[in-house]
Amino acid sequence: MSKTETENLPVVYDLGADAGIGTDDIGTDDIKIPFLGVVQDKSKPLKSGAPGVAVGKLFNSVTREVFDGTTGVVIVPVMQKHEFIEWVPLAKGGGYVGAHAKDSEIVAKAKAESMKWGEYFTDSKNELVETRSLFVIVLDEETMEPEGFAVVAFKSTQIGVLTAVNTRLKMFMVPTATGKRRPAIFQHTMRLTTWHDTSKPAGEFEAYALTFLNDDKPRKSLLDLDSETYLAAKSLREALEGGAATADYDSADGGADGASEPDDFC
């Protein structure tokens, strides 16, 4: 076997009889993924006076890390969820209630009774905020190794940002031995940044921008299949699919509170 062939083989570990001990005790409640949100002018992180927090910056809801919005962070997208998140209105104290599937009965009823597009309420007058949650791995830009996990919540008109990227992901294919195929979503590397949007009738707000990492070109931004980052992203995907990890909604601020644009960090 040639050197090139052996270099591409996975490392094999001898874990002995202790393999997996302790990890079986870790349930869904033990793995909560923080939110990586953009700070708005009404955000709780801004009001808290946390060091370095400013409008337009990215903020980790658990670690309290602050990232420059212009430079942004390098991420690997792992999974998307299209849900309606139920929140207690901020006027009543706020707080996460639960997540509902987009085709659930509670969502269908709220839509049918809605008096204005984008404003949905439950029978108990809680808000239902349409949300596309993007679960990601955050990378160290210098080493391209995983630094942590996060969820980016796209709400209201910001959903269009994710929709545009999804369109490119569906269209992008590469030649393989069995014909043209789409890479897994978690083979892509991207950059998440923010910008000041003044184009909406509802007013100005801070918005997300999501681009492919290298010159915004999907082909130039793919991970190697044997890289640690790719394997970590695949593992996170499996954990999310199996229900062993979930978003830490309790660490996020509440929904839109009746506004047509996102006016609070989440």
C-alpha cells in the first residue's frame, strides 16, 4: 500500500472494554447548544452592559463571547429546522414555551386566525415566531478546527438570507464516480457576518449575511472528508437527528413581540 493510500486511512483507536462508558448517561437535557445572535438596539445583552457588546455584533447566549459583525465567524452548517417557536410576550415577562412543527395543528390554527401576516398567537396569547434554526459548528479561522457549537435563528424577513443560501446548496453539484452529486451540507464552510438593513418599511435593524467561505464559491469552500472538522460536523448531525442535542432556548431572548422585524436578540 502506498504512502498516499495509508495517509487517507482513518486512525484506529483501541478503546478496550471501557468504550462508551459514561456517555450513555448523557441525555438530551445535558447537551444544550447556545444561540449565536446579532445584537439589536433592544437586546438584553446590550442592556446588561456586558463587556464588548454593541449593536451589530454577534453574541453567544451561553459563553457570552462577542464577535465583530463585519469580520464575523467561520461556521460549518450542520442541520436546519423549520419550526414555530412559542414565546411568552415580552410585555408579560417573556420566556420560551416550546417549539412546534410548521405543519402542526397549533400553527395551522394560529395562521387561520391571524389578522396580520407574520403575527401568530396561541389560544393563551403566546407568540408563535416562524423560525429557521441553523445548527452550526464554529471554527477557529486560523486552524479551521472546531471551537464550539451554536444555533443561528433566522426569523421574519431574515429567513430570506437562509433561503438564498439553500437555493445555492441545492443547485451545487460536483462530479463523482457515480455521476454528479450534492455534497453533504456539513462539508461546506461559510462565514456569518452582520449588516445594518435600512430597506424594510418597519424600520432599521441588524441583519445576518451568510456566504461561502472562500470567495463565496461553494467548490472552493468544501472540507476534506477525512478532516477532523468534517467528522465533528457529521457527529453533531447524528446527535441532533437522534435527539441527543437540542438548542438552549432558555438562554435566548424571546420572539418578535408583535414586530414584523426581529427587534430582540435570539
